[in-house]
Amino acid sequence: MSDNETKGNKIGVVESDARDKSRKVVIHYKTKHPKYGKYVSKRTVLHVHDEHNESHNGDIVEIAQCRPVSKTKSWTLTRIVEKRSL
């Protein structure tokens, strides 16, 4: 299990909170290139359902997979790990 995962949940950073009850969460990770062996930075962007609009840009959040809420949202906000300090 990697640092960003605990029991099927993932930890990422909120990139966009422009929509109502929806967040764009980015999960950064590094993977080894199959041919050259160099570690390459990659990211996964997930659309997350935030029922109470609790999270904002820059917050570190934990998300869990759920049934599809819309066409692109099949993740829900579990908890806010760390608020962004201003």
C-alpha cells in the first residue's frame, strides 16, 4: 500500500472548488519508466462529490470511491486531512 492510500481511500489536493458540491482533486505520484528506469512524475485528476462544500483550493483531502453520482463523479469526500493555511 502506498503513502497516498489507506484501505481503498486516496489522499490528494483540491485543485478546483468552482462548482457547487463538486471538487477536482489531484493525486500526484511517481512511477518508474519501463525502458529508461527514470522516475517520472504523474498525476491523476478525480472529480469528487463534496456534499457540504467543506473543502477549498489547496486543502489536502481523503476521498473514497462510491456509486456514480454523475457522469464524471464516482468519488466522495471522506475527510479533510489538512486545511490550507493562508
